[in-house]
Amino acid sequence: MTRRLKQFARQITLFTYAPPMQAVFHTDGLDLDAWGLILGLSVFAFFAMVIEKGILRRLGIERM
């Protein structure tokens, strides 16, 4: 990971999960169900794009 990406991850974690920041910004951490939904939809979208890419290659379409 690059230094900037690590810094961004720390900031997001600070604003999402630090109790003082949650009070200031009126936010709340994500529960396990929400993380599962995020992960599931992300995996689905990834494989949908991989399948689409394979179909387009098979049809000889390089760009849309």
C-alpha cells in the first residue's frame, strides 16, 4: 500500500469508529450484516464484470 492510501484508511477508520468523531458527525459503525452485504455485492459485481469481459472477448468486441 502506498503511504497516501494508508493515510486515507486511517482517516476513514477514525471518522467511522472513534466515539468522539461519531458524536461530532452523527455517524455509526457498520455491523457485521452490513459488511457481509457489502462484500457479497462486491464479489457479485466483480464476477459479473469478469463474465462480461469473457463474453465480449469471445464475440471479438474490444471496446464498447
